Amino acid sequence: MKFKDLGLCKEILLSINNIGYKEPTEIQKKAIPNILMGRDILGCAQTGTGKTGSFIMPLIEILNSGKSKSRMPRSLVLAPTRELAMQVSEEFNKINKYLKLQMVLLIGGTSFAEQENKLAKGVDVLIATPGRLLDHIERGKVIIKDVKLLVIDEADRMLDMGFIPDVIKINKLLPKIRQTLFFSATLSNEIRNIGKDLLINPKEISINPYSSTSKNIDSTFIKTSSNNKMNDLKKLLCIDPIKSAVIFCNRKADIEKVSKFLKKYNFNTVSLHGDMEQNLRIKSLEMFKDKSAKMLIASDVAARGIDIDGLSHVFNYDVPNNPEDYVHRIGRTGRAGKQGKAYTLFDDNDNKAITLKVGELSKGTTTTHLEMLSADSKFESCTVSGGLENVLRNYTGENVKIAFFDLSPYGGGVSLLLSCAGFGCVFQREVV
């Protein structure tokens, strides 16, 4: 199937060609025709599947024949974070290049007055975070009663961040007769129930990117300690040639600590988290995307939904709080047929936390011993929970290569080379 087969106008096809998109992705093949037919959509898709294009292309096609109105958008796209909203707006601008529909972006950290001026000039497409949109509504600067098409993007992250009450509040102000597109990375019962309140007889579309990418990811777990964690991360960063990498931390404070530590050793890093001023967040993303910074240190919230081309590595400084987040993180690498690597540091506290979180999904409590092989040295087995390994494989697929390394001290004054046969990865640790 080609883009020309999807019922898109020549201006959109020209933009797509200029961008370099060759063929529609699976979600685009399934979603675009249904959206153009006016159907509501319940979509499950991850970052990197072409999800944004799957609703931006038909949205532009639908709105092309209409006229913009001052302060009264004809469509509304809700995103959970500023960065994701900005990414959606960038995709819109690329595809809208030859049609000139009016788009306004409403996010925090930027001037209310500037946003209000843009709204007053007319708006076809309003892209916003829920909080900033409600602020403008309460100020009387935007009216959403004429919205014909609503898009809810990253609904599961909306839920995690506590934005669903805001979404419901916004929904009550929208016309009941409209088309709604509802996208989420996961479709839990809670997400489905939220969708039921927003959608009418939706077409369900589910895309699993890991069916095609899992075989391209080498995933390695490193046993460390809280005292050695930063040093172990530093050494991990030296194992492979890194083209572009994201380092995930669970806490904002750790993002700053890790950033400061790595910069001491001349690692080219930028940070991204919710407490940063908007201009600094934009600058960090721009530096990372144009490769002037090789590594992005970020939280799940800040980086969720951001699509970065050519990501060679993912490093989990902290074990994520649930297996779904782990899948989201490592799924950012190993795309488009390229090999990717993911490393996860864990200490005793992290290991216990994961076990508690995923224990109900674990099918067994047996212990797995993975031998550390070396021609010259003797190594003890690393012992990990078989249940943990099973859960990780359950979420990532059988083809993901998982290795567990125990980096506990082995005596003084020697350098140890730890390798795991068949995984193609090596870790060297100096023990002092």
C-alpha cells in the first residue's frame, strides 16, 4: 500500500514525499481510512510506529475544506506533556506545508499574551496540554464548542500524570456530536473505561512494535550498589560506541546528580525534566535531536512520546517502576532494522521493588544461575529471580537478549572482564 492509496489530497502527498516517508506504517494503513470515513478510533500504539502521522494526515485532509475562526478551533489535540505537544505541532507543520491551515500551540512556560494573539487570528487546529487549555478557557480566550474532531494522545500517560479529570472537564465543554480519536500505549481496563465515556462505536486498532523490533535489542541487567551506581554507569557508557543515547532516571534529583557527575568526565549530555524552564527544555531537546549533545538524561514523564531517530542505546540508571515502562524505554532503540542496546542498573532495593511490582505476573519462584565465562579468571554465578526474568521476557518477547551481571566487589587491586556468552556484550570493572 502507498500513501496515494489512502485517500489523501495531492498537497499532503507532496509534503509526505518531501519529508521522505516512503510507505505508510501499519497504524497509518489501518487508522487513516477509518478516520476519513468519520469513525471514532481506539488506538494502541507506541512511539515510533507513525502514530502521530496517523491522525495528523487525516485531520488536515478533513479540515482542508473549511475556514478558521477566531478563538474557536475546529479540532483539538490533547497531549500530556509540553514536549509531546511540541512534537505533534512539528509534525503538523511538516504535513501542512502546502495547505496553510492555522495551528496554535498552547503549552506552559510560554507567554499567555502571545498565545492569545495567535488564537485571535484564527485557529483550525489547537494542540494543547490539558492544564494550559483550561487556563485559556477560564480566561475566556478560547471557545471549544465548535470542535469537530478531538484527539487524545498518550492517554495512559494522561492517567499516570493525573490529567484525566482535566480531560473529562474539557470533554464536557465539547459538542457531543464530533469525531474522537483516542490513542494509548497500553489498553488497560481503566483506559478502556475512559475511552468508553469519550468514544461512540469506535474502531479498535492495536499495533505491537515489539513484534518487529525485539530481535534487534540486546538488553542487559547490571547488578550494582548505591555507592557504586554512578561509577558503574560511567563505565557502561564506555563499553560501546554510542551514536545517541537516553539515560532514564526515576527521580528529578537524580537527573541533576547524574548530569553533573558525567559532565565532570566530559560526557556530552543534556537534561530533561518537569522542573526545568520551558526555554531550557526546548534547548535540551534541540541539542539532542541535532546531535550536538550525544546523551539525554531524562525522566519517563519528560521523555514519553518523544521520537528520536537513530537512538543506539538506552540506559536505565534506575529500574522503572513497572514492566510497561521498561518496555517503553527500551523500545526507543533497535528500530528500522537497526541493532540497539539497553542497559539497566539495579541494586538490592530496585530488585525488591521490581519483584513486588511484577510478582503477580511471575509464573515461578525458581532461581536462575547465569555463568560468567572467562578464559583466565574464575567467576561465581550471578543469581537472579527466575520470576523476574520470566516477566521481562513476557513483556519484551523471547527474542530480546537478556544478560544479568553481578558487579559486587571481587577483591582488591584487579581489573575484571565479565562477559556473557551469546549476548555480544562485555563489561569491564576495576575493583579497588
